Amino acid sequence: MKGNESMQTSERRKRSSRYRRRAVLIALSEFGLVVGSVAVFFVFLMVLIRVYFPQGTSLGHNQTWSTALLPTGGDVDLEFGSTSSLVAQIFAGEILTIQRRVQRRGAHSLAWSEANVGDTFTQNDAVQTFAKSTALLKVNERSQITIGQNSLIVFDKRAADPFISQQGSVLVMINGELSGTLTSDDNAPFEFGIRLPSSDLTLVRRAQDGDVEFLITVNDDQSTTVNLHGGSAEIVGRDGKRVTINENQSVTIDASGMRLMVSNLPSAPRSTNPVDQGTVTYRNVPETIDFTWDAVANVDRYHVVIARDAAFSNRVVDDDVIGNSFRHGALGPGTYYWHVRSRVGWSQSRMSTVRRLRVIQDTVPPSLELESPPETVAAGEWRLRGKTDAGAHLYVDDSPVMHDNGRIDYLMELKPGANIIVVKAMDEVGNLNYASISVNAK
């Protein structure tokens, strides 16, 4: 009996040992499967990130960056299949001013962050504006571009999609508005490539040309319009069709990229009011200001921009209007710059001559001083003397009185006894100053 019990105990121990080994093997297998799955998922995630967020130079402050203008060293070659080393240069820009909310995304970053003045952008970095926000960027010491409201721009140097062309681009415009003036530091010819939503654009400055001036808009119907106010440009649609436009021409590319419509730009309006370097002064409530310009024949509407800076990055008004006037009744104190463009369809003329306007809030009354009379004077004619501001309106006992560039010398009649004389000085916006004297006449 004891022998049988010993054998049974030994058998149970063997079975228990086998079960433990099997459990350990199962646990190790499950752990290995989990680790392998995590590794595969991580590799897959990294591949997705590489595909959808390609690497480039990250956004930062005080980076060393090269010029965005691509000098050709001679006549500009518009062969889009060229493998010129110009395409290999990395575009860069530096933020000069920001109006309202502007965001940025570095090439290595998945998240957007707030942009700041002084930030620089290089390959695959992006900048985004929102309603009423703009960003002014320096391209080189003599060139600037303005990213308008509701825009998304990517800084790029990659070749364009093969079905469009093989051109090297330095900017990718997703939506919004882009404008600017481009020139090279040494006035040499250059090319500047921009990938549009459904086409490729090359802005060109030839040896005989002046600066390249442009305005590009992605329109409400998803078409894109290039307005050229200086230089020349070549556009390539999705089907490979090429169109060249010159100064004072525009091209609109439909959303499919298959239709390119060229037209001449309308004439720019001539501003009439307010006058350049004019001043508007108010006391408590801002004055209503009428901005007017000469009508241009055969245009649909006009586009008015009023800004707090000469570069038009800090915009107060950025609107289309019907007719040749625009009224604003809420411009606070400060200096403003304004211009207007004519519009036909999506095409826009060059801007009118920029005018400067200063708005001043004045709550200071004019000065007023009266000479004290002797203790007693003779009744009859007597001269009231004093001084006030040269531009003030003067009243003596509510009657208007003239003064000589601020010098008061008014002949008046005194009655016997005490004469209370009230003098009022008022400026153009209604600020008042009072003074009174008592003259005893015998």
C-alpha cells in the first residue's frame, strides 16, 4: 500500500511540473505576441507619419536661411522639365508683422502653435491665417509677401506633381490670398514657383523687367486667379496646357485645372477723398468719413482696403463694395493707409495710389486769457484784450468776435456800474473754454 501511495504522489508531482512548464510557455507566448503586435503597430504608425508629414527643417527662431528668389544668371528659362540646381535651393521666409491670430506648424510637428514675429520658415513648414488676420513675411532684403486672411501656405522646394509639371516650387498655396512685390537683391532675373490648388505658377522677372507684383486668390468657386501687376508669369494646368501672362493681365484657373482664362486687368481707380496726408479730428464720437474715387467704366465692383500700416498687414477694412464710395464711422485715433482696386469677375486691378489719413481725438479746449481791467474805467467805449488759439472761434456775451491770429483786441461799450463780460473760445470739434471779468465803469 505504501509503495502504491508513493508512486501516486510521484506521478502527481510530475503532472504538476508539466502543467507549470506549459503555463509558463503559454504566458511567454502571449507576452511575445503582445510585444510583436505593439512593434508592428509602432512601425506602421511611423510609416504613416513619414507619408503624411514628410520631414524638413523645423520651424524656429534665428535660423540661418537662404534667399527664396532663384537667380537665373541670364534670360529666364521656363522649361518646366529642367533639373536646374535652382530647384534645390530651400525657400525661406521671416515674419515681419502679424495681425490678429496666425498659427504655424513645423515640418517635424503634428500640432499647430501660435506664430510670432521673427519666426522663420523653411521646407515643409506651414503658416495659417484666419478671419481678419494677416502675416507679412520678408523673402529677402527687398522683397515681401503678404498672406491674407483665411489662408494656408506651405513652404516647399519639392517637384510639382507629375501630371501638372516637373517645375520646382518654393510655395504651396492651399487657399486664401497671397500678394507681394518680389525683386532680387542685385536686380538680376529670377524665377519664383508657386504650386496652386489645380495648377503650377512661375513668377518671372526678366532682365528688362521691373519688380514682380502679384495678387493671387483662391476664389469661392474653388477656382484660382493670378493678377499680375508687374513682371510676367507662366501657368501650367493639369492637362499640361501652358499660358503666359504679362503685366496688367490675369488668368483664372477653374477648380479642375483644365480651363485657363486670360483677361486684361481693369484700370485702377483714382482716389479723390480724403486727400492724401489729410487729417480728421473729433471730440467724443468718431467722425463719419467718406472714402471716394473716380468710377471706372465696365467694372463690377471695387475692393477697398484700409490699414494701420503702409504694408497693409494690419487691416481694418478689407471688403468689396458696389459703387465708387465707402463710408466708415468708427475709425479711432491713429494713422491709416487706404487704397482701392477695380474688379471684373475675379480679376483685380493694381491698387490705386496709396493715401495716408490721420485721425485725431481732441478733448483739449483752446487756451483763453483775458487782461485784467483797472479797478475803475470810464463808461462808454473800452477795449477788451487777451489771447486765445489762432484757430479758435471767439464769442463775447454770445456774439461772435474776430481776433487777429489769437490776439484779442475788441472794442466794446460799457454801461455805468458793474459790467460782467463772459468770453467763450471754441475749437473746430466743439471743445469750449470760458473766462469772465467784471469791469466797474463810471
